[in-house]
Amino acid sequence: MTKGLFAFHHKIQWIVIGLGIALVVIIALWGGPAAQAQPEQPLAFSHKKHVDAGTQCVYCHPGVLNGPVAGLPSMAKCMGCHSNVQVSDETDQPDVDTLLSLWDRGLALRWVKINDQPDFVYFSHRPHIQHGVSCESCHGNVGQMDFAQPAFQINMGFCLSCHRQQSPDKFTRLVDCKTCHQ
Ligand code: HEC
Ligand code: HEC
Ligand code: HEC
Ligand code: HEC
Ligand code: HEC
């Protein structure tokens, strides 16, 4: 009996270890692409340093308030601060010098897009921001990232999982195919 029980425990132990390994592999495969997705940007721009310095998301991405496109800040907007901001950390100066030299030569930064929906999807920031959906619920905590990267895979399931949680009077409209595929 004891021996049988021991063998049984032994089996369970291996099953548990096996499942553990499988889980690690699954997480590695799953988490892999998102973790590697950090694109090569033309300049090391830290969200964290700018947000910690007190700059609001909407100051740099004003499009979220009135339309589909959040937009990225122009060179002129960067220079609005950097024509007089002094960095406190000297190791940041080379990146700021790159910005200043591009501006002097009349060149612009061309950022690599991180979030991109296919054209057959209709998405607008406006209704979300108007109804108090936070940036973080779709983009994660970008304000604390040194390099902006996607926190979630924003696909149809992701959109629907939140729309399904809205109040019953809105539910039908929010899960209707036409709402997102016009
Ligand atoms: C609202 C003002 C403001 C705007 C707009 C702004 N910055 Fe900054 N930036 C700062 C401040 C403040 C710091 C941090 C200074 C410190 O304490 O070191 C900073 C730091 C930096 C640094 C060094 C730290 C880092 O991010 O690695 C770079 C590079 C930089 N900014 C680039 C840019 C670029 C590019 C833009 C436009 C897309 C921009 N900034 C727009 C205020 C601003
Ligand atoms: C000082 C200006 C500045 C501020 C403040 C700022 N951003 Fe950004 N943001 C940028 C720039 C420049 C880029 C493009 C470079 C990059 O992707 O890192 C960007 C990129 C992004 C992206 C990825 C865009 C894409 O390609 O899909 C997201 C999401 C984002 N910001 C969200 C936020 C949120 C949320 C906040 C507030 C917590 C915020 N940003 C504050 C300047 C800013
Ligand atoms: C309901 C989900 C959701 C919320 C909330 C949200 N975003 Fe987005 N955001 C997206 C999607 C989806 C895209 C990709 C849009 C596309 O490719 O057409 C995007 C794209 C962006 C981009 C890239 C530029 C662009 O417009 O394509 C920036 C910057 C951005 N968001 C910033 C913000 C900021 C700042 C907030 C909060 C004020 C915010 N987002 C809130 C889903 C969201
Ligand atoms: C975290 C929650 C959340 C996520 C994720 C989300 N939404 Fe929404 N969405 C809302 C809320 C809340 C509203 C406003 C509902 C209302 O009118 O009261 C809304 C409204 C909309 C509307 C306007 C509907 C109308 O008829 O007024 C569209 C279009 C939309 N969402 C598309 C999307 C798409 C596409 C995605 C995925 C890329 C997405 N949403 C992800 C919460 C979310
Ligand atoms: C809340 C927004 C939303 C609603 C409602 C919605 N979709 Fe989507 N759908 C998306 C997004 C975002 C994508 C693109 C990302 C992806 O492939 O999942 C998509 C992709 C698709 C695709 C392409 C899938 C692929 O693999 O390329 C089909 C087909 C589709 N939707 C059909 C539908 C149908 C049918 C309905 C109604 C029952 C519906 N959708 C409702 C947001 C939505």
C-alpha cells in the first residue's frame, strides 16, 4: 500500500514537473515575440524621463482627444522644450545633441510605428478617452518605459473582452461587427 502510494506520488511529481516545463515553454514562445518587439528607433527616447518630469500624455499625443490618430510630436514640439531644457544626467546629452543637430539641419525624426491596426478595422481613440478608458488599459504603463513597446496584443479578442463588460444598454452596439468593421 505504502509502496503503491509512493509510486503514485512519484508519478504525480513527474506529471507536475512535466506540466511545469510545458508551461515555461509555452510562456517563452508566447512572450517571445512581444519581448523582442522593441523596434530600432532613430533616437533613444525615454517615456519615463519625460513623464516623470511632469509632461502629460495628451501634450505629446493630442490626437487622442478628437480623433482616430493619437499622433506623435513634431520636431518643433520637441524643440519647444529642448531649446532651453538642460539634462541633469550627462549620459543623456548625446541623444539630446542628436536631436539638436537634426533640427539644425532641418531633418525630422522618423519613428518606427509600434501599434498598427489593419485597415479593415475601425478604431478611434476619441470615444475611449471620452468615456474615461485609461491609456494604460490598452498600452500598458508606457509612462514608466524607457522604450515604448506593446504591452498587449491588441487583436479582436482584446477589443471584445472589454466591450463585453460594458453596460447592457451599450453591449449590443459595442459587439456589433459594424462598430469595428465599417
Ligand atoms: C514638455 C517639455 C519636453 C518636450 C516636449 C520634450 N522633452 Fe525631451 N526632455 C524634457 C525634460 C524635462 C528632460 C529631462 C531632463 C533631465 O532632467 O535630465 C528631457 C530629456 C530628453 C532626453 C534625454 C533623456 C532621454 O529621453 O533619453 C532626450 C533624448 C529627449 N528629451 C528627447 C526629446 C524628443 C525627441 C522630444 C520630442 C519627441 C522631446 N524630448 C520632447 C522635456 C521635454
Ligand atoms: C514628451 C513627449 C511625449 C510624452 C509626454 C508621451 N509620449 Fe508617447 N511617444 C512620444 C514619442 C516621441 C513616441 C515615438 C517614439 C517611441 O515609440 O518611443 C511615442 C510613442 C508612444 C506610443 C507608441 C506609438 C506607436 O508607434 O504605436 C504609445 C502607445 C505612447 N507613446 C503612449 C504614451 C502615453 C500613454 C503617455 C503618457 C503616460 C505618453 N505616450 C507620453 C512622445 C511622448
Ligand atoms: C481602447 C484601447 C486604447 C486606448 C484606451 C488608448 N489607445 Fe492608443 N492606440 C490603440 C490602438 C488600437 C492603436 C493603433 C491604431 C492604428 O493603428 O490605427 C493606438 C495607437 C496609439 C499611438 C500611435 C499613433 C497612432 O495614433 O496611431 C499612440 C501615440 C497612442 N495610441 C497613444 C495613446 C494615449 C496617449 C492614450 C491615452 C490618452 C491612448 N493611446 C489610449 C488603442 C488604445
Ligand atoms: C478597456 C476597454 C476597451 C477596450 C480594450 C476597447 N474598447 Fe472600444 N470602447 C470602450 C468603451 C468604454 C467605449 C464607449 C462606450 C460608450 O459609448 O459608452 C468604446 C467605444 C468604442 C467605439 C465607438 C462605438 C460607438 O458606436 O460609439 C469603437 C468603434 C470602438 N470602441 C472600437 C474598439 C476597437 C477596434 C478596440 C480594439 C482595438 C477597442 N474598441 C478596445 C472600451 C474599450
Ligand atoms: C470591438 C471591435 C470589434 C468587433 C465588434 C468585431 N471585430 Fe473583427 N476584428 C477586430 C480587430 C481589432 C481585428 C484585427 C485584429 C485581429 O486579427 O484579431 C479584427 C479582425 C477580424 C477578422 C479578420 C481575422 C483575421 O484573422 O484576419 C474577421 C474575419 C473579423 N474580424 C470578423 C468579425 C465579425 C464577423 C464580427 C461580428 C460578429 C466582428 N469581427 C466584430 C475588432 C472587432
